[in-house]
Amino acid sequence: MNRHALSQENTSYDDEIDLKELFSVLWKAKILIIVTTSFFALSSVLYALSLTNFYKSEVILNVAGESNALRSLSGMGSLASMAGITLPSSGEDKSAIAIKTIQSRAFLKHLITFENVLPSIMASKSYDFESKKIQFDPKIYNENNGEWVRKPGKNQQSKPSYLEAFCCDDNTYLNQVSIFRDKKTNLITISVEHISPIFAKEFLELIINEANELLRNRDLQESSAAIAFLNTEIPKASLITMKDAINMLLQSQLQKQMLAKVNKEYFLKVIEPPFIPEVKSKPTRALICIYGTLLGGILAMLWVLMRHYISGSLKSDLNA
């Protein structure tokens, strides 16, 4: 028992000596640590101040459900397939269709046909709050004559294609547009983050309106083709039950067309509309400064300790 207690006492004494030595080494190099930490702090402040402010606008959407008339036709799948009609099924996910449409290259190809959308995505440099206008990078885009003046890369042109504008860089579509789906409520949140708060809101409105228009036109084309086919099949039907089934399909397609033509929010219904953000979403300059200062202090202390123990081990080797 006495030997064990003595061993614990010696271990505690050694730890105390090590801690005292540790603090002694750091204290002797306090000027170096302070200077290094201050340099990192100042650098992080300058870096944070050099970053451009970004503003995020959001919209909350609900996907419109199928009408009762369409849901009641689930037992007529074979006849509907002949007519080219897609009936609602338990496995159908309209939310996924909406999200994949908005995140598609084809949809972006359509969006950049609108004025200033492509330059705002790929050539924005700063935002003037007085004039409320985007300042474009003159090395990329000449706003005065509307020409792209950048030096294109391999297999590229001066004017970026929709493929180049789609992803894989900071100034691209997928980097600025985010989509989140709540699986519990099935609500969809879409956000646009941009240096211009006005463009963030207007671009978000454009995305919703054009997505609704695209999906509406798709359904109108499908239902028009289905109606034309069903009208040709009515005279051919010999059984009354078959004629009744065709008439029900016709009725459902006419109802689908009516809803598509009169309802502006045919596919995506706005729960909370887009807004012009007043507060920046990024960068978080305070955290950048704190992390930069901490990093500088930690690196300085590690360097001091490593230098001390390495030099100490070299001296002991020489003495040996």
C-alpha cells in the first residue's frame, strides 16, 4: 500500500512539473504568441470585410392535389393507358416532380431566356443600394452593350451556356437556388441567395411562375391528346358500360383542363410568398474573426511547444 501511494504521489508530482514547464515555455514566448495571434486576428478581420454580402429570399409551397374525379378513376388504368392518360396512383409523388423540374437543366435553359437572368447569375460583382442595381464584372459582361467579354475556356464560348450556368461554381444556378422538402408536412421551401435582395425575390417569383406554367402546359397537352383519342373511341364502343367509362374519363380530362386554365397556381400553391430580405444571410463575419483569431493562437502555441521539445531532445541526444 505504501509503495502504491508513493508511486501515485510521484506521478502527480511529475504532472505538476510538466504543467509548470508547459506554462513557463508559453510565457517566455508570449510576445511571439501575441504577435502571431494579432496577425491572424487582423487578417481575419480584413478577409471578413472583403467578403460580399448575400441576401436570401424564401418561399413556402404546397403541391396541389388531384381532383376527386381523377382519384375515382384508378380502376380504369388499362383504358386510360390506351388514351395516353396518366391516372393518379399511390406511388405518384408530385412534390418530387416539382423539385426535379426546378432542379433540371432544361428548366434553367428556359429561365435564362428572360432578360438579365444569365448575367445576374454568372457576372454579378456587387450591388448598389442607392440605385438598387447589380454591378456586373466588366471582365465578364459589358452591361452597356449586353455583350459577354470574358475569355472562354476550352470548348466554351464567351456567352456561358445553360450547362455551364447550371452547377459546379459559386456563380451558378444550383449554388444560388436551394430546395428543401419537409417529409412530414410535404411542404416545399425554395430559397434564392444573391448579392441583390431584389433579384433574389424576383428570381424566386420567376422560378415559381415558370414552373407552374411549364407543368400546366404539359398537363394541358396530355389532356388534349387524351380527349381527342376518347372522342374517337366513343362511336366504337358497343357496350353501355364501356361508353360510360369513356364518358367518365372525358369528364375527368375536361375538369383537368378547366383547373389548368383558370388556376394560376395550378401545380405549386404559395403558402408564404417571396420577400425582399433586409438582413444579409452571409457571411458571418463575427465567426470568421473569432475562428481566425483562435486558429492563430493555437498555431502559435503549437509552434512554440514543438520548437521547445524538439530542441530539448536534440540537446539530450548530443549530451548522450
